Amino acid sequence: MLRAVSTFVFVKERLHPGLLDQLARGGAQAVEIFAARQHFDYANRKQHVREIADWFRDHPAVALHSVHAPLYADYEWGRAGAPPVNIASEDRKGRIDAMDEIKRAIETAEQAPFRFLIQHIGTTNESFSDKKFEAAMTCIEHLRAFAKPLGVQILLENIPNELTAPDRLVEFIRLSRFEDVGVCFDLGHAHIMSNVAEAFEILKPHIRSAHVHDNKKDHDSHLWPGNGTIDWKEAAELLRSSPHKPPVLLEIEGVEDKKDITADMTAAWKKLGVD
């Protein structure tokens, strides 16, 4: 399995080549970019996107595996009152705005090709309704049509809400008949909502990528593996049993500026038996 890491670990900083250099030194073979405008300004195609695209072009040993779809459209991550980017919103204009924002992130692939867009359905703790489910299905239909010519496949992530419980994600894919839509299995979220093994078995045929982080089953803290209560021996065995062999992609809570995480990355992959 590939050693991969999300730039979410640096979300408090503007993404720049020096940070990507650090991920490469830490042993990353693949990277997921977290599309938050204050971190990665995907709408700034002439400068920021080009800068990041140039880095990947100059470092062919490190793949741009995926981009995480934006959660907010502003540069302050919703702190100034901006609404979340929510494709399950019951407000039609809100859904249209959300799709427009996600499309700007997908367009990154024109300069920096990547394989997967990681997409949430709804927001944290959002309740289920048929109306939200159908609204999200329509949005995914539009987004996959937009992404396909750019070589991008959409993966739905299980997050802590009722819309993306594992059985609901399987139902979503079955009812929509979107054969090219898969799942990004988030181990930390599965641990909070039920347990990792149970969620994995339900989602297993659809898993194409995985978010690896720990917590103490109390809140979504995105800790390094071993700093929470997930059974990582079991989790590693589950990931290895997946038919599509997802990368072991560390998605760790944002660290303080200037912290070197190369040793933490090496320790995490060793714990997971990824060499």
C-alpha cells in the first residue's frame, strides 16, 4: 500500500513547496491536498495552483493522489459566518453555490492532474432526510459529469452524520447507479460513529482511498495513530484485505507553524506496517 498524507496537517499555513518537500522527506509517495482557500487557493490558478502544479511536475516520485473538496468558500474557513459548502442543503441556491465552489477545486486537475476528489455529503452531525439524500444525488450527478473529462473520480467520505453512515453510503451508490463513484473510508470517523471493523465490512467493495487518523471516540480530533483508542493492528489488517488496496493516507489535525513532522510520519507508517 502507498504511503500517503493529507496537507490537512498544514491547514493553518499557506501551502508552499517547502511543506511538500517536508512530506517527501517524511516518506510520502502520494499526497492529498486539502482545498481550504486559506491553505490552498484553488481559485488562484495563475499563481498558487501553478506553483503547486510545478512542484509535482518536478517531483514525479510523489503523486498528487487526491484533492479534498472545500468545506467553506471563504478564506477564513467559515469563522466570519460564511455558510458551509453543502451539496445536501435543502436550499437550491445553496446547492448551486456549493457545486460551483467544488468545480473550482476540480479544475485544479487541468494544471496538476489528480485521481480522486474526496467529497462530503452534508455537514457534521447533520440529520437524514430523503430530500437531502436526493438533493445530494443530483449534485453528485452534475459533479461527476464535470470531473470525468479531467480524469477525476468522486469518492464519498463517511463523516459523523446520518447521511453518510456506511449503510446509507452503500444505498446512495446503489440507487444512483454511479458505477464510477467510490468511497474514501475514514477510520477516525468510523471509530466515532460505530466501530472501524463494522463500517469497513459494509463499505469494503467501494473503498478506493482511506483517511487514517486516531481519536478517543469522543470527538473528531484527527490524532496520530496510537494517540487515541483505535486498534491499529486490526485496522492495518483490514486495509490490507481491501480488494482495491487503498493508500494509507494520514489525515492529521493541523500542527503549529514550523513543526517538522517527518519523524511522526515515519512512526505512523511503521505502526501500520507500511514500508
